[in-house]
Amino acid sequence: MSINQEKALYVHIPFCKKKCDYCDFPSYSGKEGLMVEYTKALCNELKEYKDFVFKTIFIGGGTPTYLSYECILMLKEAFEDIHIAKDGEFTVEGNPGTFTIEKLEEFKKMGVNRLSIGLQAFQNELLKGIGRIHSEEEFMKSYKMAKEVGFNNINVDLMFGLPGQTMEQWKESLKKAVDLKINHISAYSLIVEEGTPFHRREKNGLLDTPCEEVERKMYEYTKEYLEKVGYNQYEISNFSREGMECKHNLVYWNLEDYIGCGSGAHSFIDGKRIQNTGNPEEYIKLVKNNGTGTVDSFKNSLEDTIEEFMFMGLRKIEGINKLNFKRRFEKDIYSIYGDIISKHVNNKLIEDDGENIKLTPQGIQLSNMVMSDFILDKA
């Protein structure tokens, strides 16, 4: 594993106070008894990477701010040996209702300089309907707490297409976030994933989500409104004030190297995919025995990497730089995808501006269909 260039680090905290009804992430409620042992194992796995320099760090979950104060102190001590670049971005995810001044102060001392808060909606009836543990009032309390501790780089997650959600409620959520001068907004549509309570309700005809046309209008309004009030859309679902883009997520969208620590975490290093077990109990045992929680690893084929580069890169509004593609793969993008690009240019779903291949606004609406065309025939 090469260490001669700056990488990104993802750290997974699998604990939640309550599992949301739409969530299929590797996170768990009711496993608080594992917190201390898990954190000890995580700190040991982090020791494997003390010689690296990280340009971005992201502690996600689950709910990292649900960790006990004792566990946060242990994590803080482990991060004293982790090197972050001088202008590095260090994000922690958190959910309202799990913040305390003491926890936020320790994260600040750890070097955290960005928070990502899972709000999802401002309306209490919608929050209750999706299984969130917090109210709008608790979000406001948590947000003020974060500002008081000195966090100015804050993202808020919002969701549209929720059960029972109206266009007016979505407009209200966006306006309230903007009025708070939040400098990064992630606006995602609800995706009903298999195995979730929402999936079971949908199968039984009990999930009252807005129709496709309303959801499309919600997304169009999001783009128009946020652009009008000074946000730059730099990825399909992400909007930021000038210079406040999420550097860590850009690592994924540019298919750069990153290391994952913790249960359920993945790494992508030198074209190799490495996967940790998603089971926290197994993770603790594996780290004790092996120093890491790895259960699988494989080398990407060239075709796999090209596909992933296209899928991730087309999520960016600026798209894929043709020169970067050529440098990375020593091939012209048209020599591989010429027919597909030409087809979607003719359909006005893709644009070639001379430097970049990118989705048009209409292409973004049909992005899943467009991207499926970029799967290579590996026969």
C-alpha cells in the first residue's frame, strides 16, 4: 500500500440511538454495550495508518455523536497519532438529540473542523413519520450548540419525496436552512431500500410518498432556489456556498484513494478494494487477532475502474475532464465510449463542452438510465 501521497480516511461508528425507517446502512440500535470494546478495536486499527498523511477525514455512521463521552476521549487520543494535512478537512456526522457541549468540544480539540448534521426535514410530523429521534426544536438547539463551540463549516442533510411531504413543506425546509446561513446543503430524494421498514410498508401499499412528477418538481425547485440564493450545485445532490464543497466526498467522486476503518468500512487503494466486516462483534474479534477488520479484498480490473470512474464522475456537475481520463487510463474517452457519448449528446442528455463530458439538466433527471449505458462488456 503506497503511503507517498496524501489519502482520505473514513471512520465508521455503527451505533444509533434508533434505526431510521428508511436506513439500510451498517448501523445498529441496542448495541450500546459494545461501544467501549468497539472503540478500543477502532483505535487499534487506526494505528495501522499512523505513517499516512490524510487530506480529508470523515467520521460517519451510524451516529458518531451518539458515542459516549468516554469513547470520544479514547478516539481523540488515537487521533493524536494520525497526521492530517495542513489545510485538511475533518468532518464528523451527527444527529440532533445526541449533541452535548462537552462532546463537541472534544471533537473540536481532536481537530474536527466540519460538521454534517442529519436533519432531513424541519416539520416534526415528517420527522416522526420517518422514525427520526429528534424534533425541529432539538435540531435548532444542536445547531446553536455547534455554532457556540466554534463550528462554522456545517452541512445539513435534507430529504425530499418523504411520506406525506408536500411541495410547500419542502420549500419551507430549504428556506429555513438558507435563513440559518448554513453553507452546505445535501438534498437527497428518498430511496426505498430492501430490508427496511419503509420497504415492507411499500410492499403492503402503506407508504404514501409523493408521485414521481411531484418529486421531480421538488428537485427542480431545489436547484433553482438554491442557485438564486447563492449556492453552487457541484454534484447531483450537493450544494454549497463558494469554496465550501465537501472535499472528502470529492475524493469518492474523483475515484481517488481512501482508507476505511471500522465495521462496514471500505477502502480503495492503488486499484484494490478492501472490505471490513459489517458485524461489530466480528470486527472487534478480527482486530484483536489481525489488527484490522478486513474480510475481503480484490484488485479491480481496468474495466471495473473505468466504469466506476464514469459512474462517480458523472455525478459531478462539471462532469469528467477528458484530459484527466486520458492521463489516468492512457486512452481517449471516445475510444471507449464514443458511441454512447454521441448517442446521449444527440438525445441532449450529455454535453461535451470541449474539456468535460457532463450530464445536462435533463440527463441528471435520467442519470440512472444514462449511467447504466457506461457498463463495459467484459466478455
